[in-house]
Amino acid sequence: MSSASCSECLDARTALGAPVPAATPAHWPAVASLALGVFALVTAEFLPASLLTAMAADLGVSAGAAGQAVTATALVGAVAAPSIPLLTRSYDRRLVLLALTVLLVLSNALSVTASSLPVLLVARVMLGIALGGFWSMAGALAMRLVPENLFARAMSIVLTGVSVATVCAAPIGAWMGDLWGWRSAFVAAGAVSMITLVAQFFTLPALPPRDNPNLRVLGELLARPGVRMALLAVLLVISGHFAGFTYIRPLMEDVTHLSVSAISAVLLGYGIGGFFGNFAGGWIAERSERRAIVFGGALIAALAASLLVAGSSTVVTAVAVSLWGFAFGAFPVGFQTWIVRAAPDQAEGAGGLLVAAFQIAIASGAIGGGLLVDHIGALGGPAFAVAALALGTVLTLRYGPRPARA
């Protein structure tokens, strides 16, 4: 999800098929293999953010152009999220999930050998299909692997993959890229994806299709004002976040003038901040998803503004990037709760739309931030972030859900 990613744990009660009887045995190894899949996908999705300048130099393109490796994944993921369940509705979900993991393996392999930006973009398109397809089914599959009363625990295990990838992917990717070149990070990501494929092959049971998804439900959901407002807020807030995050390395190199080791340390701070931010965001969202989103959006807008004003300061940059990761933790739970309350009777369909909105927002941020970075320099990313996050935060403050009065 990427952080877009958490929306599939929206509501066990409306997940794919009927609830699992309490007597059904829990397939914890299979649940763990889903968590490993999340880790592999999120790691591959966001590696370019920590390797952007090295990738751009090696491929002979600008940083803004290299950033479209993120755009390609996000755009395809946005289409794949609602499409894969529809196109594969007659196939065993175990086979579909294994096929998507094979696509992840091939994407990493092609990234390692890419000699030009177009080849790299093909690899990232393959990743987008795997990413969108996986997240469209993750929550529903987890619900089928355990008794209904253990669903929340199962999803917390699956989403651990997001937290671990958030902490590890960027700093380790930057470190490996400095020692052995940016391709080495994708070699490591490929190894993780191979381990994931083996684990899923041996642990996932047969999961025959249970649902018959169609486009009519999605159209009905988009006609609801509450759903449209939530998706608009996602587009603004998440695009602002990723405009800043995707191009954070050029800023740390060109404006703050940090060494690679220092950049790795700051990115580790971002990851650790995100890990704890997931818990803090969940705590706030339990009380008010509107306040959780407003908190995260306002804080990131302020941090992006601080980078615009004092990005040359090592202390300001280190603190701002670390707190940025913490603030982002408020978004996944906040938005997923909002969308469920806007469509409690169609939570799975709404979840697919939320995944698509997240991916479109990621692509928009990467494109908009890339254009600004290429035209005005490394501060273009934070500039886009300030504008988009401010708009999204105000929109949420004004139209976000409020607790029902007694």
C-alpha cells in the first residue's frame, strides 16, 4: 500500500463469500505466506524511491522520468484492482494468487536486467498487475483461511508485511544500491519473491471461487456522494504524500547534500516512524477517522513546507522525513473506515475502488512531482505535497464523516 494497500481489510462480514464457521481450522502458515507476499510486493513497489538518482544516471534519463517507474506500477495497479477478480472469477483463488506471485518474480528479474527506461517500465507494469490483483483479494482470502472470530488477528499478521517493508525497503535499498549498484536491490527483492512463491505453493489450500463480481455494483457505489467524497480525499491526500516521498532522495542529495549513508539513516527513520505511525493512526481512527486523516494530512503539509523553507538543514530534513513517515500511518485505517461507513452494504466493492483510488493517487503524485522536479528542481516534490495535502485536509475537515449523535 503500499500504503493503498490496507483497504482490503475493510470488513470481514462482507468479505468474499459467506463467513467461515467457527469450527473451521485456522491455516496460519497460509496466512503467514500472505504476509510474506505483502512484504515482497510493497518492497518492490517502493524501491525506486530510494534508488531514483542511481537509476536515472544508469539509464540516462532525468530523475523525473525515472520516477515514472512508480507511476507505471500505480496506474496499472489501479486498473488491476477491480479487474482481476472480475476476469478470474471462475478460477481457484490459490491458482490466481500463485500466478500473480510468478508475475512478481518475473518483474523483479526484468528490472535487474533492464537496459533502458522502457524495459524498466514494462517490468513495473507487470508489478502493477500483481500488486493490484493481490490487494483486491487479500482480505477476502485471509477471511477464508481462519475462523470468523480470528479474522482481525489474521489481517494484523498479513498487514505486518506492510510495516516491515516500510521499515526495511528504503534504507536497505539505498544501502545496497550504494555498495553494489541499484540492480542489486532488485536481485534481493527477486529472492524474496521466489521464497514467497515457494511458501504460498506449499501452504495455500484450494480456494474455489465463491463470488460473482460485476461492474454494476461499482457503478452504484460511485453514485453515492459519501463514496465519491472519500475517493476525492484519497486522490488529493495520497497524491500529495507520494509526490513528496517519491522524490525525497533527490532533495536529500541536491538540497540537503547528505551522503548515501546519511540518506539511508534518514530513510530508516522514515520507516520506523511509519511503523509506529500505523499504531498511532489506528488509535486515532478508532475514535474518529476524520480526525485521523486531518491529523496526518495537516502534519505532512507542515513538514513539506518546512522542507521548502529549510530543506538545506540536515536536522530539519532528518526530523521532517522521520515525522512524515509517522504521519502517513494515520491514512490507511482512516480511509478504509470512511469508505466502509459510506458503503456498509458493499464493503468489498468499495474496497476495490479504494485500492484503485490509492493507485491513481500514487501515479498522480509521481507524475505531478516529477514534472515539478524536472522544471524547478528537487523542491518540486514538497511543493506539490503542500498544495495537494492542504486541499485534501480541508476537504476532509469539511466533509469527512462525523460520529452519529446519540
